[in-house]
Amino acid sequence: MLSQGSRRIFSLVLAILIVGLAGLFGAPASAATMSVPSQLILDVRETAGVARSGEVVRSGVPLPRSLNVLGTGGLAIVDAAGTPVPAEFEVTARWNAGKSDVTAPIQWLLVTFPATVGANQTATYRLVTDGSVANPAPATQISLTQSGNAVTVNTGAATFRLGADPGALFDEVDLANGTKVIGGSALSVQTGGATYGHSTTRAVTIEHQGPLTAIVVVQGAYDVPAIGGGQVSTRRRYVFTAGSPTAVVRQVVNWEGTLDCEGCIVTAAGTPNGVRIDKAEDDLQVSLGGTPTVMAVGNFASPAVSGAVGAGQSAWVRQQLRANRTAPQVLDVNVAGASSTGVKADGGLLAASGPAGTVAIALNHMHRYEPQALRMLSTGHLAIDLVDDKAWLANHQGLFATLAVTAAAGAPSRDSLNRTTWAPLNRPLRAWPEPQWLASSDAVDDFPVGPLPADLAAYDSVISGVLDRTVSKVDSIGLNGLMTFGVYPRYWGEAGYDGEIDCGAGADPTPDEHWDDTFWCGAWTDYHNTVSTAQIWAMRTGAVEWLDEIAFPGALRTLHTQIMQCGPTTAWFYCGQSPTGYGAYRTDFNSSHAYFENLILYYWLTGDQTVIDIVQRGADSMRRWECPQRGPNPVVTPHGPDGPACAADYPINDPNATLTGRVGEQWQYVFRFMGLASNDASFLDDFRLNFARMITQLYVAPVQNGVTYGFWGGSDLMPASSTGMTALTDSQWTIGMYDMHYLSRYQRDSGDAPLGIPALKPSQVVSSIAHTYKDFDSVVYGDGTVSGLWARLLQYTWSGPRLGGTLMGPVTESDRELYDPEKTGAAEILIRAGQQEGNASLVDFGRQLTIFMLGDAVKENVPLGKLMGQDLTRIHPAVALLANGSGAPPLVPSAPNAPGALTAQAASSSAINLSWQDNATNEDSFRVEQLVNGAYQEIRSLPAGTTATQIGGLAASTAYSFRVRAANAGGYSAYSNTASATTPVPPVPPAAPTALTAQAVSTSAINLSWQDNSTNEDSFHVRQLVNGTYQEIQVLGPNVTSVQIGGLAAGTTYSFLVVAANAYGSSAFSNAASATTQAPPLPVPAAPTNLTAKGGTAAGTIQLTWTDNSSNETSFRIEELIGGSYQEVYAVGASITTAQITGLAPGASYSFRVRAANASGYSAYSNVATATSTPGTPPPTAPQITSATALGSGAVQVKWRDNSSTEIQFVVEDSTNGSTFQTAATLPANSTLAKITGLTKGVKYYFRVKAVDVFGQSSYSTVMYVTVR
């Protein structure tokens, strides 16, 4: 790394260039806010090289406040041709309000729809918000049912059952045709030399259920005995999409205990404070109907290895564990002995196919998370090894892996499996708004859009360079790993210096092993939100692949590994918080590691409720610590506050809870997030009022030479009646990067609403801090330039009141100077304040600083880490404010003109639509008032530019009156005209369905059908009789008249009702209908034993006896050995244990076997028994042929001598070859000649004769031949 002295030399050279560039490219001090595009275009970009067809996209989309979209009812998605496609919409945040506040405009929206796009192509869709388009119902809808913990999800392509067996990944998976291809599964973990199952389910919850997507979360624990007071637990999040045969599952394994202090990685005994997981495996019991053919893929660009895997054979794809970080990566693929090797298993996929179908498994970014494996075991099962060799878990820590399981008919090709399995797992499609939409929405931090001025153009090469460098350095330095990939060490990747990665002397908890050194000794954390740069870059460029490669892995590492993971009953303050970082993410215990900006962006873009579930617990405890009247902490189960938020003058008594600075401000931002995203909007009060407390107790704004300067934070609280003192500020770099950045966020959220006692607008505070940066921070240590030395802490003295008093004497430095990367946060504040004030000097100084910081990033030339977190996290808004022309309007505008032409029109029995004419150009908001008990009261505040709104929650058949006025920081306009409307009589609920029928279709399913008698239902609700009460089990869409109820017990009677519903109520119940599921099939009977055979009671018979070992056979089937194979020759009824076989040759040997049978099949065979049949009277004596004479005309006369007295007939046989004979004539007893006719002239014929009696037949006579005439 460069020394500080070397940095100063560089800075002096760079400063000369900066001043020149800033003068050439100076921008106006204030500029117009970026306009919102007229259409919300959603680009679906395919980045994996795999064409997609109908893949369900689920993405977060921000909506500008000015759109004033209050609900999802009028939203639709259309494709490039304007054709509506099926879609789901879910509100994840509203502007400066809780999600349940339907009067507040939507800020973040989850959009879900099926998309089709070619390989490496982009398909365009559009979100319609004006209600002019209706989305069609999906051709294939997801069906989800839950009974207790058992959940069944039918995607239309496969049916997945889970939750009933606590130890299973899936209870069963069936193809669309009902064929079962997975009959069960087993979760297991190896640790401490033993293997443990998973018999505990803690909770099964439905995160989301819609026609296109269903998300199920299952939490439980392995059977590992408690270690360090905590269990080894699991969390599995299943995502199913309509029409897909694939379930995508993120599986987390947590250790919820500690063996020593929570900030230690070595115990007092010298052993690791961790649990080593030697294997974590999900075993799938596949049923493919025969010897499977396995296709295994390691590297995506390499051919698959394929072949049959017979009994006792195995197959696998592995990303192997390296001996140390500098060892090369190795993958190996093996299918029944056929093998290949490589470096990166970036295409990791294993599919087994048989007559019944195919099951495919895959792991996300397998090459990044070694050691992992996909296997076909010698048992014929498939296995997903989340941990294939070994990995450590430090205290209260989790590991995670995302996997896919596909159930498909036939034997899909590799291309097909890439489309259904690999690509949705590794490179899922995203609906991505255009950069201008994202930036103008104001729902994300500012970032630059479009071409940049020449003096700022380095921004693009800096950002793309650092992302490329990060990926390259991860590979070259060796940071891939199940517990290491995702966030980065503090300092690393500089030329000639790998960084804070390896263990120093005496620092390795496992000195005899080195595969784990990077985990134990790397300085891990998402320093200064450095990983969020990848998401900002995706917003600027549309390069969404950076989400999959950097941003989202980083978010999941923060969520599951860095944040403290606790059991559901653990009462510990730090549960759900991130107080530690560095070695094993657990050694720097100072509560400064809640770097959650990337994690929060991940939530807005995905809607992953796990973020809320984990972080809310920590946030609820933290706000109670900062404001004791919120209630006691720690919080075990988040439940909302137990008391009010602390007012502006509530004392900040705990010196560690000063609210300002990096630690405090990180949590203020979390409070804002929780207030918007969770179901507890009261967090917004904590966000707002904690800033009010800071402004009231930790902020001084004295005046010098007519300029108001701001001094923020420090260890001294400002008394309410302060008349002056000497104090120190907080660190100046955290003030810009954290305090003022988040205060500016509140300013935009609230419309610059005043805070504190006395009340100040946030913009005033930001401006005062900016002046302090320019006039003091850059001067007290240095020369007043952006490249000079800046002070870290400022000491100042004032007299008179805290606000508006007199700044006395010089402002001096205290502590060290700021390092160059620490200056970046000031750039945004200088520019933002300058644009608000119309102060070109502040904007120009901020521009110089921005150019300097871009140069500093180029100079550092390192990947994402602490330096790039400081250099870049706030450079995005600085460049944006200069390039996009964004910024707040002047602080004190004139009051706006009054709106006009107000009209009111009833929209329903409970809602009235208002519309008006906007006659102003400078309003911040419109305020709607309603006449209540003779006086007008304000009921709603709407964004600037709004000209219509719907007032809901009204009574039917009632007259209402309204008026509107505009407002801004300069005051209110006059009122509009008054408009009135009367709500109509409410519509009626739908008519009841009738003719409900129930029919059992299997041992576990009943089909229901009914008649729809209504035209106005929104849904049908199916109820099932449970313990004497009808309980709702399914909700179906309108016009549905049938459904299949699955997951039922065999041979059981069930009763059902159906009711129709709409927004105005429910219909009467249908008739009740009942059906009994089919009885379960009988098991095949047990095999009979002790079979014996002996001669029977008559000649040519054998008597068989056996032991009946079954109670459910319907017959016994007897087989005889005939011609080398056994053939069934006789059957007797149930419970019969003897049989006599007749029609046998007397005195001949015969072998038999027996098996039992019923409707389900056959038992195994009994033993084989052999006996000789009872002999009879000797057969007759053979005749002697005496002549064969040709008579002409194709006739021959045959004569013989009768040597027997017991025959009942003679049989004459002929042949044309002397070896193959056939019967030519049958004559009665005592005959001695036969005339054979119809023979072929000129052909030689052979003749022979035998005698037959009731006991058998004689041997043949001699053969005689003659040529026919």
C-alpha cells in the first residue's frame, strides 16, 4: 500500500489537473430534477447464453411518488407488441409510510410475469399503471395447499410435497402425469465424528402464494446435541413458479451457540470457537423405473459425461476442497468410471433418467462455494452435498447454498436442462427498468444516467474496472469458498500484496490445517457498503449479471453468515445484528459492521422476506436501546414497540448510544427500511425522531461572517439552554458518508419536513455542514484544496444560542488528518447543498473533490474492499448530482397557485374519485380536505403534479364534500372550488354455488366440482370438515368450477362446502358433498414355504403341500418346470395348502414351485419341490409295421402287426424327411392297415405306427418308406 506521504505527492499533482478540469466543465449551481420517463420499460436480458421460454420473472421495481399509484388493481404487464401477459403484483414499500397505509403511493413493487427471450438477447416488456389494460389469467397456475406442516405445490409441470416429514427436503415429487419420481428424502449432517438426521420442524410458513409464484419457508433443526448452548438449525426457502418442473431452494445451516465469548475465534482452552461441519447432505430417494442413465456436467463450456449407472455404481460432480488458498481449483466428474477433470464447476448439474422420467439436481455458482458435490450414490439415490468435505461455522453463524431439483418426463437433453434447471438457478431472468426510470424514481440513491461530462468520464472506467478486478482477484488470490465468497477482506488485492487474508504467527485457531486459514484470518466485512457498487452499476448499465456474480452473493453472506443467527428463544441483544467482522466474521466486536445497504437493495429487488425475518429482531432490540421508553430489550420475538418513540428532547444518556456516527447511523437507515418493508411502520418514527434528537442535542449551527456553519456529533450533549461552549465534532468523514447522507434521504422522503427543537429543515442542516467542509475542514490542517490535508475532528467554540449563535475564534483540528478515501462523503454533501442554495462555490468545490476521488480510486487500483467502499459508495450520488442535474429546489419558494376545476365522482359504494387542474409549477404537494361534522379536515397529502386521487373507506349512500390546495415550503395556495358526490348503494355479495359434487380419484385426492351461479365473484373459498367444523383450505379465482384436493388419507371420508366471495361479502354455502378416498392397496402376500411333493392318488398325479404364511392372499399359483422354464399350470383359492396335479405321465419326474397372489401382485416363490408321478398299468406293446405300398393317385397302404391287447386306438404318422413326423391317420383298436391319401407324387414318404391305451402309448414301430405314385 502507498504511504500517506506518497499519497500527498500524488494529490498535489492531481490537484492541478482538477482545478483546470472543474473550470472547463463547471455546471450551474442548481438544475432541474431528472424527469420521469413516460413509460416504465422493463428489459428482460438473458445473460447465460440459454434461451428461455415462459420463465417466470420476479423483480422489484421502484415507482416514483409522482405517479401516485396507490394500489395494484390498475397495473398490468404488456410485451413489446402491447399484448398483455399474466402478472402478479405485490407492494413491498410505500412512500414515507407503512405498507398497510393505502393512502400513500407505492414506492417499491414486486412484479412477476412469464418472459420469453433468446440466448444473450433482450426482450422488452412494459408496466402499465393507468388501469387501461387487464392481465389475462395464466395458462398454468400454481396450486398450493397446506394441512398442518404438510404443503403440496402443483406447478402444472410437477407436484412437490414437503413439510410433513421433518427430516426430508421433499416428502414426494410427482410428474404432471402422476408418476412418482422422488419417494422421500433425508437431511443429514456430520460433525464431531457422528452423522445426525433432522427430526425437528420449528415452523412452516407460506411467504407468498400467487398464480405464478409460491414461496414456502421451512425452519427446523438437526438432531445434533446442543453445542455451546445452541442447536445446529436449518432454514429452507423453496421457490416454485408456474409451468416449471424445478424447485429452487436456498438452504441454510446455522450454529446458534458459542463456546466462549462471541467476539472470540479461539476459546480459553486454545480450541476453535466453532463447529466443524464435515458433511451436510440432502439425500433424494428417486424412483426412475430401471437402470438410470446419468448425465453429469462440471464446467459449463465442457461436454457432459454420460452413461448408465448400474447397481452398486455411482456418479458425481465435485468442486473439491483445496489444501490451501493458493492451490488451484479442481473439479472432477465421474459417471460409473467414465471421468473428466477441470477447474471450475460453473455448470454444475447432474441428471438421472429412467423409464419413469428424470430427476436433475444443481447447485448455484458451485465453483464459488467449494467444497460441494452433486452425486448419484451406490444406493441409487441422488444426493446434494451442501458441504462435501468440511467447513467451519463460528458462533451464531450460518452457511448457505442454493440448489435446484427438477422432475421431468422422458430424458431431457442438456440444452433442455440448462433451460429448466441450470439457468434459472445461476442466471435467473430479471425485469430491469431503464436507468432513467430507476434514477428519477428517487427510490434508490442517486446514480449517474447517460453520457458523462469529460471531467467525470473516468467514473465509468473506475466502476467497471473495480468490478472486473474483484472477480479476477477472487480467483487469482484464492477467495472462493463456502464460507468466504461474497464479501471481501478489508485490505486486499493490491499489486504485490494479497492482503489481510492469511494467519499471522499464533493467530491460526487450527495451526495444523491450512484449508481453513482464509476463513479464520481474513478481515471479512462489506466495508462501507462496498458491494453495493455492483448493484449501482447494474442500474446504470443494465448489466444485471453483476447481481448474480457480486451483489446478491454479498447480500446473502451478510444475511446468513455475518449477522448473528440465534435460536427462536435466545434472549440476546445481538441476535439479528452484525456487531462483528474480520476473522471468521467474528473478531472485531464494535457494532460497526451493520453495512446493510447492499442487503437492503437486494430486498427491494427480490422481495426476499428472509431479510425482514432475520434483521427485524435485531432492529427491534436496537431501537429500544437507543430509546428506552420503546420497551425492554433484548427482543426475542419482534412484536412492535411497547411505548412511544423518544421525542426530540428525550435525553441521550448512554454515551454509547449517541445515535450519530457510523454505528448509530447504520441503524437509523435500518429503521427506515424496517418501517417501509416490514409490517411495523412505527420504525419510521424511530428514524424520524432519532434525527430530531440528534439535531436537538448533538448539533450546533453558529454564524460567522454571515455564514451558518454546522458542527455535528461529538461526545458532548448540547443543553437545551446552552449559551456557548467548546466542543469536538464526530469524525468528519462519517458525518458525510453516513449522517448527512441518511439525513438527505429523510429530506427527500419527507419533503424536507422540519425536525428538532427548534425545528430545522434537513436541508438547512446539510447546507451548514457543507460550508464547514469547505471553509474549515480543508483549511485547519491543509491549504483549502480538495487534495490537501483535511481534519478528522474539529474543535470549535461558540457563544450565544446553539442555533444562530456566534462562532468564536479559530476552528482547530484534533486527532489525525483524514486519509484521502475518507473525503468522498463530503463531495455529495457539498454538491447537494450547493444545488439547494444555488451556491456555485459549494458545487464547484464538490466537483473538484469528486474528480479528486475518482483519481484516488484509479491510484488505489484495488478490488472491492474498504478503500473502494470509501472511494466509491458516495461517489455515485456525487457524480449523479453533477451529471443528472438533480438536487432540491430553492429553499424558500413562493406559494403555489391554487388548483382549479375540482370534480368528485363516486367510484363505488365506498370510494369517490377526485380530479382537478394543476395551475402551479412549484408545488411540493397537494393537500386534500374533506368536510367532516361541518368543518374541513386534511385527509391526504399527495406529491407534486398529482391531479387525481381516490378517497376510499367511505360509507355507502352518503354525500361527501371536498376541496384541494397546493403547498410548498413557501406556504399554501388558496383553496380550489368545493366538489361533492354521493356514494351509491353497495353491490351485493355473489350468489351461492350449487350442485357441489365430490369424487375420489385416488387414495389421496378428491375432485370437487360445482355450478357457478354468480357473475360478480372475486374468488371461491373451499372449506373442509375438520373436527366437526368446516375450515377454509383453498382460495380459488373467479369462474373456477372445479378443484382437486390432495394430500388426503386413504380410505377416509371427507366433506366439503364451497362459498363465493367478492369485496362486498360472501355468498351462502353450497350444499355439502362428501367422498371417501380409495382404500390403500393391499401389500403383496408373504411367500409360502415348506413346499413338498409326492406321488398322487392315481396314476400320472403328484400331491403338493405347503405352509401358508399370509393372511391376505386371494389365491395360490402353482408353476411346473416345462422345457427349462416354469409355467403356471394350476391355481387354488386362499388359505388352501394342498393341490393334486393330474394329467402327468405316470412314473415321470416333475418339479414345482408355488407363490401367493392378491390384487397388489405376487409374493416371492416358495422353495422348489420335485417328485415322480404315480405309475399306472404298463403302456401297450408296440405294433410291428409289415409293409408300405404305393397304390397310385397319391395313395399309400400301410400294414402292421397288432402286438397288444389293451390298445384303444392306433396312430399312423408320416414324414417327408424321416425325422419330422405328423399324424396321418387314427384307427380303432385291433386295426392292422390304413390307407393314406392326398400325398405328393414322386416324393419319398416315411411311415411309423404306435398303439395308445388309457394309461399311455407304446413306443413306435420301425420306420418304412415308399415313393408315392
